[in-house]
Amino acid sequence: MKSIYSYTDSDLKPYSDNTLVVSFYFDSDVDTETATQQIDRLVSLVNNDDSYTFVAHEFDLFVMSPKEDE
């Protein structure tokens, strides 16, 4: 696994939630709605499992590859 860049954000309140940014990669024909639905379903698989400690998830950015002109 590659090294993860970490830093302490001094603007946050002490003991607020930590944030880990994760990238999921999809085929170029997958749109934003489909991608977010798939991630929501993935997260829901562990909703009631106490061994997973994340408290929330949100979507910030969807980067799409360019399409060739038809």
C-alpha cells in the first residue's frame, strides 16, 4: 500500500471527526448518480457492524474522463 499523506488541521475543533479521502475508480461509462448509488450500497453493507468505525460518508468530487467528439 502506498504511503498516505496525513496532516493535522488546526482549524478543526479538538476531537472532531477525522477525514480519510478515498478514491473509487469506475469505467468511463458510469455516471455520477450510478457511482454514488454503488458507494451508498457498499457502505450500507456494514451499517450495523461495530467493527467498522466510520461515522458518515459524503461525496465531494467526481472526475470524469474526456469523451471523444462524435
